[in-house]
Amino acid sequence: MQIQFSVPPSQSLLTTSLPVPIARRGESWSEACLGPNRKNQGVYIIFHGAQVIYVGKTDGPSMSFGMRLRREFQETASSGRHIYPKLAALTTPPNVQVSMLATADIRKMVSLSGLVLADSDLIGPCEAILIAAYRPVFQT
């Protein structure tokens, strides 16, 4: 059995990224800033300028990019966890940008031999591979 991932250059993902605001306590945040991908699941890459600072994934069958990224970018939704404090400490500009790889995008990056995996089974391995490849500065 074999699983093969093709890792896109981070700069190609940056070209498809969207600016995402950081919402401090009392400020509103809308998942609409994520565009139509907000309802999808998969792996997301957070950039500050041209640098990859974090790679994360949606967890579970009901978690969308919109729900997950709200927990990263909105202080009241972060509950003091996640990476919100690090994002809030960034100097802007440059903007914080997010690129989202939905499961359909991940499927195009993968070649399977001798096994069949559901799209959702590819999210975790994809996240781990992108963390290893991009070495995000906020990853712990």
C-alpha cells in the first residue's frame, strides 16, 4: 500500500489566500470573509505576509472552516486556547491571510495505491505533511 502527497509551494497557496481579520473582545467576526469555502472541511494555512505561521485542520464531521477559523481569529470564541493570542500580537500590515484546502483539493494532491480512503481520512495526514514541509512558526 502506498500514499503519496504532492506538496504545493507555499507561495502558490498564498496567491489563493484571503485576508482574515482578527476580532478582539467586543468586535464582530463573520465567517463570510472566508468566501464560499467557509462551509467546507479540510486543511488551512495561515500566512503573515509571505510566511506560513500556522497549519491547521477541521476536526470532526460537523466542523467547517468557518467554525474552526472563528476559534482562531475571534477572542471570545478562542476561550484562551488555540492561537488567537499569537495572532492578536502580530503587527499588521502585513495582513494575516488564510488559504483553505478543502477535501476535494486535498484529493487532487494525493495518489493512493493498494488502498481506498475517504476524503475525511486524508485531512490529518495532509495537515501533518504540510506542517513538516512548511515549518510554521506558531506550530507547537
